Amino acid sequence: MTPLDPLKQNIQKAYDSITPVYNEWTKSSHAIRTHYVTKLLKHLPADLPSQEREGDGGKQTVLEVGAGSGIPTTSLLAQSSNPKTGLPRFHVIANDISSAQLEVAKDRLSEFGDRVELRGGDMMALSFEDASLDAVLGMYSIIHLPRGEQVVFLKRVYSWLKPGGWFLGNFGVEEIEGVFDRGWLGSGAEGGEMFWSGWGAERTCEVLGEIGFEVVSREVVTDLEEKDGENIEVPFMWILGRKN
């Protein structure tokens, strides 16, 4: 596994230290995540072309970065079946930087067997053949990359996707060069520090368009996040994009 740079090491330590707290805290976003995964599923073909069915038993290959504990997204994908055959529809590659989260995911997703493949480490260290993935998802995860890396990663996603493949992700609405928080959900307890950045709604869509994505759907949804006993509103832009 590629060694992490200091920023990523701190993010890993942060998520490792808050795994139980985060998994409880994030339940408030499960309905939003499920809504957009369901929306994505409606766009993906029900079946692969005959020439592509050999590979992984006819399954479509989906990458999820920042999969965390695997609930609800990875689980939803893994249990999805082909409407024509009733067979498992996807092979899901679930990536996360947190080894603690992946241990939880390993337990929670064990029932799905080889339909789920867990990969630890920085998403920037992932590598796939060009035109090998049917869809890529990044929920509340790409925003942890520095802004320059976000552009590089999205370019890689575009190359990994098959023609007509789909990308689903969310981004901050406001432009943020970089924000550090050593205390988020207790994330500094083991020396970790959380980090977020973003280009803002307009520039993010411009970047996706410049890369070659068709932005099929763009919606702003406001999360209610609990902080210090109070609910605060945090808007995210949800993007559903297609490789032209």
C-alpha cells in the first residue's frame, strides 16, 4: 500500500479514532445517500452487452470511494439484483482511508461474499484500467482531497469509466481553499486532524465539463449536522455526471 503523506495520515487517524461516533452521527444522511444511489441505479443499464458478460459473472463494476462502514451505500449496491435474471447486479470495489472503518465494513458486508471487494488507502493511490468501470461514487469523500488533487482524481475517474459510464458525488457549495479541524467529533483524540476543501458549485461543474463529463443532474441539498448540541445547516451540491 502506498505510504500516506502527512495530511492523509492525519485524516486516517481522525477517522480511525471516531469510527463508532461517526457511524452513528452520519445516520442522518443515510436517506440522502440512498436517494441518490437509487437515482443512479435508474440510469445504469439493467444488463451488460453480451460481449461484456464474461468477466465478473456478468456483473457491472462499481467503485465507491470513502465507503466507510459500508452502510448504507455499499450494502445497497451489493444486494441489488439484475431485474432480468435475478442474479447479483454489481461487483463493488469499496475504498476507504480508515482501517477502522474497513474492519467494520468487513463484518457488516460479509454476507455478500465476493460481490464486495474492500480496498484500503488513499483514493489517489487507486489505479484501474481505462474504460473498466461502469460507475464511480464519492459521497462526502472527495471533499477531503486538496483542490488540485480533486481535479486529478476526477480526470482519473473519467478515464476509468466506460463510455456512457456514470459518476455520482457531492461537493461543497462554497469555495474553500482548505479547512482543518482537530476537534471534529473528537477527531483529534489520537492526533488526527480532519480536512476539507472545494472549488465551489460553479467551478466544480466547470471542471467536470472541461474533463468531458455531461452534468446530467445538479442539485443542492442541505444537511442538518449536529455540532455542540445544535443543528447547523450545511449545503452540498450533488452531481450525477455521465462520460460522453
